Amino acid sequence: MGEIFYYSVSYKQEAKKPELVQEQLFQLREVNEYTIKPLLRTVPGVAEVNESGGYERQFVIQPRPEDLARSGMTFSELADIIAMNLENAGGGIVDRGGNQLSIRAVTRANTLEDIANLPVKFAAGVKPLLVKDLADVSYGSRIRTGAATVDGQEAVIGAAMMLTGENSREVAERVKARLAEIQEKLPQNVQIQTQYDRSILINKTIHTVRNNLFEGAILVIAVLFALLGNWRAALIVTAAIPLSFFFALTGMVKLGVSGNLMSLGAVDFGLIIDGAVVIVENVVRQLGIRQHELGRRLTSEERLQIVLAASKQVANPMFFGVVIITIVYIPILALTGIEGKMFHPMAVTVMLALTGALILAFTLMPVLCSFLLCGRIGEGDNFVIRAAKNTYGPLLRVALAARWIVVMAAIAIFAGSLWLFTHLGAEFVPKLDEGSITEVFYKPVGISLDESVRIDIELEKTLLHDFPEITRVFTRAGTNDIATDPMPASESDVFVFYKPIAEWPKTRGRPRNKAELHTQIGAVMKRLSPNSNIIFSQPIEERFDEMLEGTKAELSVKIFGDDYDVLDKLAEQIKGILEKTRGAGEIEYETEGRAGQLLIEAKHDELQRYSLSASEVNKAVSAALAGKVVGTAIEGEKRYEIVVRMADQFRADEEKVRELPLRVGDHGLLKLGEVANLKTVEVVEPILRDEGRRRAALLVNLNTRDVEGFVHNAEERIKQEVKMPEGYLVEFGGAYKNLEQARARLMVVVPTALALIFILIFLAFGNIRQALLVYTGIPLAVTGGVLSLWLRGMPFSITAAIG
């Protein structure tokens, strides 16, 4: 969730650049590493800057196996000799003539030429054996675990990661401003381009909330003018809306609550003006009655007395009414986990707004009434209220005449709503359309990074060519430099950005909405990599799902056990069941197949025969194949690792690996193949665990919003059709697991809120029968909420439950 801003570093169009693509990526990475990242880390709110793509330059020493064998040396011995020549030393401190001097010996070889000319052996000849006599010394790169592409070309991508608790909109805008400053410091042929900016989505959301708040306020004001029957009274009540809102905003600033969709979107102006309406409406009524009794306009003193008396008359019920609404939000603060983070700002904001409204109702509303409600005050109702009363009167008489029928009907409606509630279905929280797509691209397990990148480049070029709806595409394959999201080379996150839907071509066969665009993109991905799996998501949604359950889908089905062969068979059976379950959308394996591995198994009896320890085998494999870092070269602020490693073409040659020399005794050499067997095997990669248990997983995206109903149906069918071996079990995670956890917490929060409401009602009336009578409004309110969800075709969610 912390990756709030992605940018790419590339050469400008028609700018001068190196001919070789690898050298371009070397230079672009160095620009990012030594210029952009250090400056970007100083932005307030940025924790770190992650990096994908490019090549990390190294000084690579690649011993030639034949020359090394003739010299009677091993890879690790050569690495140790070189390492001794790549260090400086300190000599402490001395006093000289009253001055203090530090002592430093500068002996380190720091260039390719210096390293190539380092002596390795001093034999009987005049000239010693040098590094260049045994190895090739040149620039190379670290073995890559990840790569990045932008619009069909390999690129370097940076990601600004936000500190926990910071405001993502503010930090993203600071990053954008700093990148504009950094651009001025870059070479003329290099440019920074924004690829993903979370502040754009947040600003759109804030714009929507702002419009909704404005429209809601206008609607409430219009209703006030229509129903109060006195334009001055309506104006007085209207004043409570902005003032209560400003009170809430002030409290939010003091408490560190940000303005967002959840906090500001929950503000209900109808609730806010309840107290003010009660006070002002009663004042208007009492002023009208008193004027009618006296047959004249009231004096200022008389008006003040009536305003005071009218306010006191309704102060008690108004106070309890607003406090009850406010108190209901307190148990929400007890929520924890994801739902706690989501709904705490909402509860705090609404409580602040209601507190401000209550203070205004007791203070400002009576004062404004005393100033503005002068002159002639009508005591009658306007035509809207008269029409409502004319309708309500006969209905009330009928209801009182058939009160048992009305009570039974209310009970029946409530019971029906409970039955309807059980058929609504349930989801954790509704989805937010982020205006972009993330396609999680699972290619065949074991594919090389170079082949994975080739497919990604071809995919991006195809999407940009075939889809005029798409504006840009970038992809991250494998693992970033900072492994916050470790992925194998076979896995890519493809970020797709598109024009507003209104600007899409309307020709036949073109996608008409986001879902159809995803479907057509998925078809292209399948064509380019037939054995791949694809999961549809969005940038924030993907991170959210991964944070919840460690998988990149809204629902995960995890199978736990010890044997991966058994886990794979169970996963195949369960996948078939899920695909036939109503509501299933995309169902893919998290990992499918086996990756190849070159296995080097020591022959322990041979090791004993030659008096060798297993550590000699490990040293040979580590130094020659993985590479051994023997020092660091420094060029100004740049740092380059110096690595001894076998050439790539030899590392891939099994016969060359067999010929790796091992030291036996003081002077003898032995080939690796004489004491170890080499074979290529298929292994599970990566081995995934949850809570210390091995697992396989299926990733599920649904075509229904009823997550709970889908899971219950699937669980029932799995129990009936799949025989689970002893020690193996199936768990549904992701959104469903969080729904269950949140529901369990609500089973505590909701009764607590209801108990608080009853206590306050009882304190207001001082009579338990009257309190119970008022309390009957709650089941009827629940009935209305359930019917509203059903009419809108919406499932029950934690958001609906909080509402």
C-alpha cells in the first residue's frame, strides 16, 4: 500500500544514447541510483525509493577454467588473493609538531587495469603470474532477479514508498514536485516520466465527495425552506450546516484525521440539523401563538422571553436525541483490523460534526432566532405540511382502530426482512473503481527472466497497437531491489492505463467498459503465452488483497499439507469444483508446474577417500557459480562491487561445472565431478507457507458480489466431492476471511450500541415501558435498510452494517 508513485527513467526521443541496450540500462540505472534516489529520499513522508529494471554495473573477474587449472589454483583461492589487494588500511593516529595526523595506507586496486595487473603467483620466472593471465576482467552486471518495461521497451522504474501514517496525497504531490526539480539536474538526454500517481485517484475521490457534500447541503436547505414555512427560520437552521462542518474539520485537524471518502463521505447534513430544526421550529410556533393571543407584534423583551422558554421546552428531548445518535458511533471506535482503519475516521468525523451541531443548537440557534424572527410570525402550517397532515390523520385513525392488525403487520414485515437478509449475500467492502487495471501475469514456472521480459515487451507493444483505448502500459517482472513484493521471474504485474470511457471508440467489437477491456487484454495475454494464468486487479486493490492474505486476488483458497504432489492433485480437484460453482469468475493456480534445478549432490564416500570436507564443494560452487564479492571499486560517489564469477556460458555448461577444481591437501587438485553427481531435477519453486505450514493456493475473482454465498456453496461441494487425506485441510481467505472476522467484531459492537441507545432512551423518559415503545423503531429501521439493499441489488457488507 506504500508504493504511491511510480516513475520511469529513459532517454528522450531522438536524444544521443549508447548503441547497446544493456549499456543504456547501465547508465539509466546509475542516474536513478546516484542522482534521483538520494534526492527523492529527502522528501518528507518518503520512507524509501524502490527500483526495478536496468542492470547494476559490477567489475567482473571471470577466470578461464583451462588457465586456472594450469596454474594449479581454485576459484575460491583466486578470489581470496584478489580480495587481499582490494583493501586499504588505517595506521591509527600520531602527533607531529603539536599536530595530530591520521595514518592511511592506500593500496587498493580501483580500476579494471589495476585489477587485471594484480600479481597472483610469484614463481621461478622473472615476471609474476597476473590476474589477466588467468581471467578476463571487464564491466559486467549483477545477476538480475527483476526487470521492468514501459510501452514495449526495457526501462528503469522507481517507486516512492510512503512512511506509515503519512497522507498519501500530500506525499505523492511532494514527490511529483521534487521530481520536476530533479529533472533540471539530469543530463540533457535523460527524462523522468510519471507512470503512476496515486494523488490523481485521491483528488478524483475528493472531487466526488465535495460535489456530494455540496449537493446534499443544497437538498437539505431546499427541504428546510419547503417544510419550515418561514424563510427566516430556514435560514437560521441552514447556518448550522457550514458551522458544524467547520467544527468537524477543526477537530479533524487537531486529531490528525485526514479528509477522505470514508471520513467526509459519511457526513449527513440531515442528522446535523436535527437539533437546530427542533429548537427553531418550536420557537417559531411559540412566537406565532403568542402573537395571535396578543393580537400584535411582540416587543424585544417579550420575544427574548419566548425564545428562552421555547428553547428550554424542547432542550431535554433534543439533547437526548442528538446524544443518542452520537453515542451510537462510539462502539465503532472499538473495531480493529482493516475495518477499524476504514471506519474510525468516519466515526470521529460524524461525532465531531454532531457535537458541533449540538453546541450550536443550544447557543447560536436561539440567539439568531431572537434577532431574526421579529415582525409578523405566522402560526399556521404551509401547504406541504397541511397536505402531509391531511394524509396522516386518516391513516392514524385507521391504524388506531385496527391496532392489532398494524402490530402483526409490522412484526410480519420485520420477520420478512430477516428472511430477506439471509438471502442478500455478503461481501467485505464494495470495490472502488481506480480508473486503471493491474493484470497479474503468471507465466509458466521456471521461465527465465530474459524470456519473461521478451513476452512482456511483446505484450505491451500489442496492447498499444491493438487498443486505442489504452494510453500507456508498464510492467514489473520478478523481484524489486528492495524485496517488499518478492516474485519469481515468471510473474509480472502489468499496469494498464486508459482514456476516459466516454472517449473510447464506439465501433463494433470494441470494449464498452472496463470489464470487457480486461477480457480482451486477457485474450491477448493468453495468445502470447498460452500456458499462462491471469488475474484481474487494480493497483491499490492488488496491494490491499496481498496485505490481507498474501495473495493477489479478492478470494484465495489455500490447501495445507506436507506433500506438494498431493497438494497439486487436491488443487486440481478443487479448481474444477470452483469453476462449476455459481458466481465463479477467474480461477487460477498461484503457482503451476515445477521449476528446473541443477542439483549437485556430494558423494560422501569419495570425499572421505580424498580427505575432503563438504565445505570444499560448497566453496567451489559458491565462488564459481554464485560469484564471490571480493571488494568495492569507488568512482566519485559511485560504488561498484568487484566480483569473481565463472563466465555465464560456462555456468550454463554442465561439463564445465563438473570440471571445477577442488583443493586436495596442500598442492593437489580434484575435479568437482569426481566427488559429486550433477543432475537436473524439477522442484517446487517457490515453497509457500502460512503460519509455518506448507500450502498451495487458488486465486479466485468472482462474477458476483455475494462472496459469502459463493464460499458456502463451494465449501459444501468440496466436503462432498473431495476426500481430504489426513493432515490436509482447505481454508478460504482474502475478503471472505476478513468479512468473517469483521462480522465477529460487529456481534460485539452492535449489541453494545443498542444497549447504549436503550439506556439513553430510558434516562430521557424515566419509564421503561416508554423506552421500549420508542425502541421498537429500531427493528423497523432495520427493515428499511434491508429492503433498500434488496431493491438496489446490493449484498450485505461491513459498510452497510456500520451504516
